[in-house]
Amino acid sequence: MEIVGDLGFYVPLLFIVLIFLWSAIKILREYERGVVFTLGRFTSVKGPGLIILIPFVQQMVRTDLRTVVLDVPTQDVISRDNVSVKVNAVVYFRVLDPKSAIIQVEDYIQATSQLAQTTLRSVLGKHDLDEMLAERDKLNSDIQEILDKQTDAWGIKVANVEIKHVDIDESMIRAIARQAEAERERRAKVINAEGEQQAAAKLLEAANILSATPEAMQLRYLSTLNVLANERNSSTIVFPFPMNLSDWLKSMKDTSSSN
């Protein structure tokens, strides 16, 4: 009877000790930190490893230091040129100061998500649609800089922001396609005009050289006649024959005869 009575005394005591140890001993992983409060007041940041707390006097809030990948929901954005688009993004951030992340803001993940949504709309609304599509890296950098500055008081470091999709209405896609086609036609016409201009400049240069030397012009006539004679063509070709060409040929013949 005494043994049974002793067991009845020790079992509740053992149960109390187990509850005490369960409340006092905490184990934090390498990527975790514990923000400890003593009677409601901040005491310290502990971890990783084995942590011993005073039950019912100290409380601990776990904080994950790993990088958080936050998917920003799709936002309706009106660009500076009044084009309505749907944009979503992803934000990479991590906690650098567990104390500030727990004390300064109620839910730092939710707060960062809401801030990312408003910043995304604000920044993209200051740019044209063409800039959203062509200068995505610059927009990512601008959004990341703004978020990092505003979340610094929460002990959070925003490492990167990436705009994933910019969805445009079907009618706007057709308009952009027509604009791109018109741009290609414009470039083709400009290139053609530049080619014509260069060709005209070269022809003018050749004409100046030939006009400065009559013998060169006459040799050009003869070369053209030679080309036409070698072609197998039955049609009759009327070719202008300069009057001074016969005199030049006669003078060339006399010169060769005297030699």
C-alpha cells in the first residue's frame, strides 16, 4: 500500500517535470532564430541550437532567416499612355534583423506582399507600354530599390524583384502588330532611299570624272558597244554616236600610222 501511495505521488510530479522541460527546452535549426520576451519585454535573440527558457515567464517567437519567394498577385495597371495591362511579379526577400521583423510589424510577409503590390502599380503606372515590354530590367531594379528602402525598418532585405508577365488585351496585341509592321515598312523605305541617295552620289561622281576627260567618255562608249555586240540579241539597238568620236578615232589612227 505504501508503494502504491508513493507512485501516486511521483506520477503527477513526473508529469509536471516533463511539462516544465517541454516548455523550457527549445531547439532551433541553423536557419532559425528565436526572439525571446521576458514578461512581455524583449530580452534577446537566440539561436541556433539548444535554447532554455523559463516557463510561464519567457516566451519565444521563431523567425526563419531563409529567402522567402513571394508571388505578387496579378495587378491591373494603367500605363502612362492609357493602356490597361495585367502584371504579376515575384519578390525575393529575407529577414536580416529578427527583432525588427517581429516587433516593428505584425506580419512581415503579409506587409511585404501588400507593399509589393502597391509599389508595382505605382512604378509601372509611370511608364509607357513600350517601356514595360522593353525595359523590364530597369523596372525590376526600380521596384526592388523602393521595396528595399521601405522594408529596411522591418529588418528585411529585398534581394530581387522580377516581373513575370505583362498581359495585354487581344485588341491591343493586334494594334501593336500593326505598329510593328508599319515600323518595318518605314525602315525598309528609309534603307531604300539611302541606297538611292548613295547610288546617285556615285553616278554624279562618275559623270564628273567622265565630263572632265572626254577620252574617258569615248572609251566608255566603245566599251558599251563591245558589250552589246557580244550579246546574242536579234533586236536592233539605236545607240547615240557622238560627232567628236569619229574625229578622235581618226586622230588615234593617224597617231598609230605615224609611229
